[in-house]
Amino acid sequence: MPKNKFTDQELMAFADGELKGGKAMDILSDLLEDTPESTILAKRLEVFTSTRNALINALIGERNAST
């Protein structure tokens, strides 16, 4: 199995909008390619974006329920 070009920590920071500079541009550039590797990268990133969205929605729901 080939080694991943980006770590899970880098993808999590990218999904959270916390990754800046060249590394963020590298991820974005790779995502925009039409290759099997970009598809795999998009699937890995989807785990972090969906988890982030679920957490945000849960926190918003808790905040609305307490008001």
C-alpha cells in the first residue's frame, strides 16, 4: 500500500480551515486533479469534514436547546 502524501493531522487542519500556506495549497491542488489518488484523498478528507460538520451541528443543537 502506498504511503499517504498527507497526514491525517494535516487533513484535519485543512478541513477545519486551520492549515495555511503551501501545504493547504498542495492539498487543494491534489484534490483538483482527476486521478485515482485525488479520489482517495477526497474520501480521506470527507471523514474529517463530515465529523467536523456533525460536531458543529451537535453543538448548535445543544446551544439552541439551552436557550
